[in-house]
Amino acid sequence: MIYGNVNSEWFEEQKKVLHPYLGKVLDYLKETDLASHESGVFDLELDGESLVLQVLDLQTSPREALRPEIHRKNVDIQFLASGGPEWAGFDALGRRERPVDEDLLDRPRDILFYKDAGDDTEGCLYMEPGTYAMYFPWDVHIPQMAKDGVSRKIRKIVVKVPLRLLA
């Protein structure tokens, strides 16, 4: 998992330690006005590669209403374009012994939901506009959590980067 903010004074330095393609996706997120983009799922061509761009208008929810998730074929780059704040949970120990609730890995969404274990090994990322989190196939995460139990509108951008592009 990689976490940062495109408005950070360290943004350019942070990009230097990433795979160059991930840096290009972050530049796209920073330079494109996705807060006013129409919502939906779109094909995105970036440097000759086809990616999936999701522009989602959501409400944050209480943690107990959300399921942990993973992706196998893609790096899931989640970017808060507007609204919030949002908490994004993650499995701090990286355990995989969770019971599966719904497996959609063989579909275009490339997502598997776990049953909520309710364990206390979760960490949280604070997401405000400009913040991104990159989730790799081994990163169990719980996006869209309400901060302080207060539901807020968010404009979440998700770019799915095929893992094969980083090999």
C-alpha cells in the first residue's frame, strides 16, 4: 500500500521512488479536474495502455456497514477528488485468513469481499481531497468509512492499473 497527497510539498520526491507508470497515473489525477467530471465507469488510455477509470459519488458509511476487499489483477488507486473527509481502513497485519463473502475476481470489477471479522488489527488512513491510496493485490482495505460516525458526500476516483504493467 502506498499513501500520499498530490498537494504535498513532497509529491515530486515521492513519485521518484514509485514505478514510473504509477507516477503517470498520479500526474493524471493531479492535473485532471475529476471533481467536475461526469460520474460513471470509463475507459482511460494513458501512455498507450488501457485502464479503467471510475468516477464515483458516494456517501461515507459506518465501519460496521462495510466489507474488507482486495483485488488480484489490478492495483487499485483510490483518490479523493472532493468532499469528505473519509477514513480508509486497511489490515495492518496483512492476514488473508478471512472468510470470503462475495468473490467477483473473475469479473471486470476484479474484487473480492471478505466477511467482516471485526478484528482490532485495522489501521486507518485519513483521506481529504487530493489524497490517494494505492492498494496492491495483497492489501486488504476498507474504503468509504465515515469519520467520527458522520456520513459525508465524497467524490471518489478509482483507477485500476493492471499489475502486469508494473512487472
